[in-house]
Amino acid sequence: MLCSLAGASSASAGEVLVLGKDGRVSSREDPSLPRVTMKRPPRRHAAAGRHPRRHAAVGRHPRRHAAVATAARKKKHRRTVYGELKRLSRRGAITPEEYTSYRARLVTVKRRAKHLDGIGKSEMRAVIDNVKDMAARRKLTASRLRPLWLTLDRNLEWWSTGRSLGSGQRVEFAGSELVWQYYPGQGLQLQMLGNFGKLNGLWGSHDNARLEFMLNELLPLAASRGGRGGVAWEYYFNFGGGRPPWVSGLAEGTAVQALSRAARRLDREADVLPIAKRALRIFRVRTPAGVRVREENGDHYAIYSFAPSLRVLNGFIQSLVGLYDYARLSEDPEGTELFQAAEPEARRETPLYDTGAWSLYSRGSSLHESSLSYHDLLQGFLANLCKRTDIAVYCTTAGNFERYKTVPPQVTVRHRRLRGGRYGRVRFELSKISTVTLQITRGARTVEARPFGAVGYGKRTFGWRVPRRAGTYRVLLTARDLAGNRAFDTTTVRVLKPKKKKRP
């Protein structure tokens, strides 16, 4: 089911680069890998990162001197990674042996990172800085050490090869099934949605040996979150304004689905299902610790814990599908309860994403139409929920979205009169997102021709530097939707003589 989820590469959909134990990099196609990445949300506030150094001169101003002294004291007492490791050891959260091991590995990573060149050096610095920032904010808990240090190790291993990556490129390492994704300025990061999508892919292909191997890699990467024994597979990098660690309702819904499937297939209900049950906790906890957002008809499960006002239907629907499958496979009434707490709200929201010609990707703090891949993804998720519940709104909307791919766009361009020699605007309207091209002619002569690229649905205008020559001009707008359907419309623009300048 999740062959189309998460972690798309900038290259071909199933391509992954594999770093071998001999240090050589090879490219291969992995049919178990998901195909669509999580879309970056609108950035509403700056993500945490390195700040330029601020040099404050201490001079004749006592207030400025006091401010500098206060800042110096704060810097002196700023929590460090080494200090937080020591604190965890003193509290008994990690053993003395673990403290020694984590500290030694960090020293090695930092020392070797200094000898890297170019992009590898800057990417390693960014990954190390993410850990430093979490330590400063006291987010460096015992359960997060394993995934964070694994991220440090894998980045050092990759960037030591001297090989660069394209944005979104997926990477694996020999001897491991885990999926990593490159985020420029953030290094290689565990793509948890991609990993659980791949686990679903291995389940679907009945590759039980790889399924169990990957399951054993993923289970220890869960971090405590949400209180009362809850766990989650977190993200440890800055993304669209979110500071690490953050979670995704889409990823966690996919996680409980994949875990319950793997547990049943491998006859491991006894050790896997209790962990999946603990992962349900974030659906009970409100954002930003969890993904629960209270709405009109019940709960909404946010795609990003740091963006509660952003509504992305594909993430919400898949989280419900994941909870439904978990409840059915585990026979756990808590899964059913969480599904029923949110399904009425999903029923209310679903029609709001149907424009009558295409689907919306998001609403709330951002309203955007879907790309073709996200349109297909949402259509598939709705169809899956339709099969499980037989609720009309999911079935109808899924059918609409499938039909829209065969319907040409509607484009209408309005007649206008414009004054020659000025800059004017011509109104037009589109039924759905399309690539639009413009051609303006006078008789047999082309006056202007240009592409606009992708234009969203609704009422629009285009600007035109109107010629000074009066007369009738023909405007042709051609629209090609994301599925390749074409349409066009023409009108005339009457250009009036330029106004004569008044003599002084």
C-alpha cells in the first residue's frame, strides 16, 4: 500500500546510493523504497541554527556593559553535549560504560570532521550543531542518543568519501536496511516516513528476512515522547521552521501500521505490539509534544507537530488508515478509539480539498493545489479508507480525484481595452493548476509570446507592456494540466491610442 510514500530522490523514484564497506558507492533500484517525499511546510519562523557572531564593544555605556556581561555569563553556563552526557550518567539514565562510549565517539567525530573539505565539512558541522542545539535546550535525553549518534557516525562515514549529493537523494549503507535522505545544510538524516514506508514495502513483497532485519534496526530508534511511556520515531533536523526533535502524524500512523503487519507476519506479536501500542501516545497528546489538534468534529492529527495550523489531508487520512490497520491486526481497542476520535473530523475536512477540478495539498496556514504525485497519493489513501470503512465521502472524493486526471482544464481569458504605451493587465481564469503559455498577435505578426510556468486555479491576471500602436490584438492562452490534458481560449484586446502629453 505504501509503495508510493516518502523520501523521493531527485533522481529516479526507486534509486538509492549504497555506500559499501569497501568505501565504494554504487547506485541501485530498490522496489521496496517509497516514492513521494514529505513536502516542506511554509516557513513561518526561522529554524534553529548557527548565528553569526555578535561582537559587542564594552565602552562607556554601563547598560551595554551589563548586557554583555549577562550574555557572557549565559554563554559560560550554556549546556553542552559533554555536560548533558555527564548529567544523564549521574542520574543513572545511561551507564558509565555508555557515557564513556558516547563521549569517545563524539570526540572522534568532531576531530575527524575538522579534516574534511568542502561540502562535507559544512554538512558535518551542521549535523554536530543540531546535537549541540538540542543539548542547549535540554532535549538530549537518553533515548535519543542512539539515533543521534548513529546520524553522526553515518554522516562522517559518507562525507569522508568526498562524494557530494543532490537534494533529496536517498542513501543506504551496506549491512543496513535503513533509509537516509540528504537535506542540504542538514546533512544525511533518518527519513522515518521513508523507513516505515520501506518496511511496508518489504511486508508487501513477502521478503521476510529483510523485513525482520529492518524491524530490528528500527525498534531501538524509538525515543520516549509524550509521557506515560509513550514513544515516537522522531526527526532530528530543522525543517520548515520546526526545530528538532519533532514528529509527524503521517510517519507515526505508517509506523504503527507497518509494525503491526510485521509483528503478525513474523509471529512477533509479544515483543513488537507493545512498542506499537506505546507509539499511540502521540495521537493523544496535543501539539507540539504530540500531533493531536482539537477541531469541530473531533481530533485532527497534524502532519507536523510544530505546525498545528497546517492541514494536509494526505497525512491525516494515512494516519487514520494506519490506526485502523493497527487496531484490526492487534485487536487493541485503543487503536479503534483513536481512529473513532478523529474519523468524523476527516469526514468533514475531506470535501474541502476537492476544488471541483483537482485536489488541494494543504489548507489552513497554507493553501496549495497538489502536484500530480501528491494528487495520486491522496486519491490512493482515500480509496484505501473507502475500502476499510465504506463511508461515502471517501469513496466519492477518491472517484472524483481519479476522474479529474482525464478532464482538460478550463481556461477563460477576458476581453479588455488598454491604453497604448502603458503597462496593462489582462484577466483570465483557470479551473485547476496548469502550465500556461501566452501568445499575442496583430494580424499575422506575433507581438509577444512567453510561458508562465505552473499557474494555480482561480482568477488571475497577466501583465503586458502595451504597444503604442492602436488596434485590435488577439490573445491566446494555452493551458496544460499536470496530467497532460490541454485547453485554450482566445479573446481580443483593443489598444487605444496613447494619450498626448500636455504641453507646459
